[in-house]
Amino acid sequence: MPEEVLFETEQSQSRSEIATYLRSVADSLETGGPLALSAGDQSVELDPTDPSTFEVKAEREGPADSLGELSVEFEIEWDEGDDGDGELRIE
């Protein structure tokens, strides 16, 4: 299935700024509100179903025999149009 990027941003931020952003996302998820993402002239509002699939991935990029770049990714997935009443699936 082809992928369409609806929103993407990347910027250098302090650990504290990242934590503040993640808390805002967590608050929206906990209260059942939509996730409103915006940066510059782009914005999107998404409303994850309950339940959704949550993935956490830690990676190292670069040569196997030397230092590389480390990352941690958090991903929430749900089917468009799903009312959230179905069984949780991990795909």
C-alpha cells in the first residue's frame, strides 16, 4: 500500500522541549481529543481510535564497526474509518 505523508517536521530541540511536546500528545490521547499537529504552513488533525496499535522502536544507523546515530521512534497506528470497537491487531 503506498504511503502518503500528511505531516512531517524535524528540528533540533532540547530534551525538555521534547518532553513538553510528548506530554501534550499524551494529554490529547488520555482525554480522547484529536491530535493537532502544526509547524509552519502545514497542519493536520488526527483522531486515533481506542484501541490503537502502539509501536516503540530503538535503532542505530551507521556502520556496524563504528559509532552511528541512535534514535527512538514512537508510532501509533489505526485503520481509517475504524470505530475502535474491534479487536487490537498488531501487524
